[in-house]
Amino acid sequence: MLSLALRTISTLPSSSRHLRLRPNHRPSFRPFSVNMSTHTPPIEHVVLFKVKDGVDSSKVNDMLTGLNSLTSLEQVLHLTAAPVLRNCSSASNFTHLLHSRYPSKEDLSSYSAHSAHVDVVKQFVLPICDDIMAVDWVADALQGPVAAPPGSALRITFLKLKENLAEEVKNEILEVIAGLREKLGPNVQLTVGENFSPGRAKGYSIASIAIFPGPKELEAASSDPEMVELHKEKVREHLESVIVVDYVVPPAQTASL
């Protein structure tokens, strides 16, 4: 999760667009302290949506209700959809986000092709969105529960690397991000990996998610000078573009703006 450093690494101007969840929806946090019991690491799936300007709020709620209903599908380990809390980079103007996890790539493919998913996308997503992107990666070394608790805060980072980078450079970048686990501490869950769905990712090839107990903990880590400076010189020269998005997991069965 390099974005704690990328807020100063990126040469792109920083901007923020706030779409806040309703207050008082931050339940207590359970630390990510237990090891995964599954034999294979789960799959991360993040979709960013840009809702068209002027869309009626009822249609947005219908979209979120439909997306959140997909958590009942047997292929899904975890799924939430809600407004973006904050865009932290000028490369992003997305308004809503879906984060989900699956046991395998095959399960993700089955989910994508499932009639319930296809219906939600056709009826509620495509009519009101003018931009959508998705990134998928294997959540190697995942520690803690698969489901991010309601009220926890996510920092999602997508990296678009310069062309023709050697594999060893890509591996070094992945190692730099993974190395933040120790610095972030046991109450923060971090996954990082290389995108395996290039057709939907707009050229962004490395992704990470850091899950904090709540927005306060996310803000504290983001403002830590030592964290911000960590390893930045090893990565900045290889970046073409960065998307950084903050998101708060909504209460269960809630799709409010």
C-alpha cells in the first residue's frame, strides 16, 4: 500500500472530492490478527464507478442496493459497495466503489457471468455511469478475516508503470509496497499484487488495499512524515500515473448515500 508515500511521490497535482457517508455508521473494529484458514489466497476485486452528473439520488441508491445484494452469491466471500470517501489523486474522479473477494479466479469469473450480476449491471449501473474501471489481483499473504468490518477505512492504490520496465523492477515495486506491512502494524490489513485483468484496468498494473480500523487511523498513517517518505525514491521514477481512493465500509445491508 504505497499510497501513503505516493501522496508526495506523485508529480501529479493533488485534488480531493468528498462524497461522505452518513455519520454514526462506524461500528467497533475487530483487529486483523488471525491467519487465513484457506489453502489458497483469495482474489481482490475492486470496481470504481463515475456516476453521471445530475443523476437522481434514488437511481444511485438502486445501483448500490443492487450491487450490495450480490453478496449473497455463493462465489462471494465479501462484498461492499458505497460512495467514495475521498479521491486523493488528480487521476481519479470516481464517485463510488465496490470491493469484493473470492476464493479463486474461477469464482470471480463465475460471479461476473452470473445472471444476477449481469442484471444489476445492465439495469442499474450502466444507465447512470459514464466511467467504470476494475482491477483484480491475488491477495497473497492476507492476514485476518476476509470480510472488512463495517466502519473500517480502505486506502486503495492503483499504479500505472512506465512502459518496458524490466520484471525485476516490477518485483522490486511489489516488494517495497509489501514491506509496509511491518510499518503499518497488526491492526492494518494490507494486500498487494499485479492486476490480472488488463482489459478493464486502463493500464494500471499494480494494486494495493490497506484496511484501517477507521478513518482516524487512516488519516494518522497518511500524515506520518516517516511513512510518507518511506522508499519514495525507489518507486517514483517508474510511475506514469497513480490513482488513490479512500473508502469507508458501509453498515451491513445499507446502501445510503
